[in-house]
Amino acid sequence: MISAADSGHRPLVTTAMAAYSLGMTPASFRSWARRHGITAADYRRAPGSTGQATALWDLADLRKVVLKDAA
């Protein structure tokens, strides 16, 4: 499920969705992303929310790193 798209119309997913797709917990995914130099593409806060904004990750960035690691 794609949650949003940035101005370039590239699919973005939440941390939980990205972690699940790689078989990780969200905390493990954030650590993995940090080690591989990937940063969130965007942050969105639900309307009326005062809490922390949700990080959105670009699937194309994740794919590049996963393919590079597999090679």
C-alpha cells in the first residue's frame, strides 16, 4: 500500500511499511537506513495532530540499496 507521493510522483511508504517489506522491525529499519545513508524523503503530520510527523521513505532509494547489497 502506497501512502503518498512526493512532487516527483515517486511512491513513498511509512517506516512500518518499509520495515515490513524488508522483514525488519521499524527500529531495525531506521538503524539499517542510517547505516546505508538513506534518509526519509518527506515527513507528514496528520491534520490536527500535534505529535511527531510520520517519516515517508522513497521506494526507489530503498530498492537501489537492496539491489546493491545483493550484488
